[in-house]
Amino acid sequence: MFRWAIILAVIALIAALLGFGGVAGLSADLAKIFLIIAAVILVVGFLFGRGAKVP
């Protein structure tokens, strides 16, 4: 997920530099959504992941 967020952010930056405002805005919005989803999955994984089994 983080990879997709970074890719979309780079696409948004390049599109903004070239003057494609619609593509840049859409890519930036999707990058934000993917980043939020990835952060939520990361936090849930840390909270409810497998813990070390204590004998």
C-alpha cells in the first residue's frame, strides 16, 4: 500500500509540473487514501499481530 501511495504521489507531482491539474488532483487524492489505509492496516497489525509466545 505504501508503494502505491508513493507511486501516485510521484505521478501527481509530475502531472502538476506538466499542467495536468485534473490528473494531479485525482492522483493526490488516491495517494492520500492509500496512505491512510496503509497506516490503519499497519496500526491494526501492530496491535493485533502475533505476539511472542511466552513458555
